[in-house]
Amino acid sequence: MKITRIITGRIEENCYLVWQEKDLLIIDPGADATVIAEQIKKTEAQPLAILLTHTHYDHIGAVDQLRDLYQIPVYVHPLEQEWLENPILNLSGAQNITARPAEYEWELKEYTIGTIMFNVLATPGHSIGSVSFVFDDFVVSGDALFRGSIGRTDLYTGDLEQLLTSITTQLFTLPDELPVYPGHGDPTTIEREKQTNPFFQK
């Protein structure tokens, strides 16, 4: 399993390409569809789906361009389905960043898309429908857990206690050595965040 980070947009959101053999998944294409497509071409793999950890504007800006280019479906949490079309809910406001409704809504279970298997975990707190994706070799945490920090909780449906609980019960129960790829910033590991993240130090 391979993963590539593509930093997109003016607030440097992390889009990820996850691929195995000839199958590829696009996670959180926030902006810069052309750049993402160029990176996909280098993998020589075929995109099968777009996976969304949540639907804030900086994670969805290139969704429709890429879904139309590759003719692939989008997966989103049901609680944030309507956010895709609503600039107020997805926080883009006057920028009016939207996407058409997703074809599929997440269930909290194991998925197999092509040859790629992963689990979907509910990790709300940054937003009500935030999820994380656990693959065999790493976890993509969206804007829940960052290297040395956590996601903002002062936005619509944000909840600090809920986020801390999500991380503690869903992410910190994963293997210590598991790499974590967040929605912004550099990768980390479960162990590093348990030991050094200031939000979890007594």
C-alpha cells in the first residue's frame, strides 16, 4: 500500500492518494484538481473513488472536477451530506465552494474498494460527521488529530470534549507504531501523539 500527500489550496490542506497495484483512492481533494490529476498519472493506477473525512470547504474544492474527470463516486458521512452544496455549512461563504451530493454515505464498518481495504471510524468533534480511515499500514485522520495538536472545535458543530473522546477511544486504541496522516501538516504516529501531544498530557 502506498500513500502520497498533495498539499492543496491557500491554507495548505493535505489531499492523499492511496493506491495498491492498479487501484487508487483519492482522499479529501481540497483544491488544485490539475495538480492532483498529474500526481495520479504518475502512479499509473486507476482512481476508483473519492473519500471525504469531512466536508469543510478546504477538503472538497476539487471534488466535482475529479469525480467528472474519472467518472467515480464520492463517499461522505450522512450528517454532512448537505454541507457539500451549502457554502454556509461548509464554511466557504462568499467563496461559494460546493460539490454535488455524494453517491454513498459512510457506515462505520470495513470497506473494500477494488483491492484496497480500510475501516471507517467516527471521529467527530472538529465537525459532527468527521471520520478517519484505518488502512493496514497507516491511518488518515482528517482534521481530528494533527502532529502536536488537534482540530479546531470553535467552528459549526465543533465540540472539544467530543473530539478528545474521539481521539482517545478511536485513534489512541490503534497500534502505537501506526503512522498518522492528518488533514494539515506533517505525518506523525499514534505513539508520538500519545506521549507528546499537549492536549493529552496530564
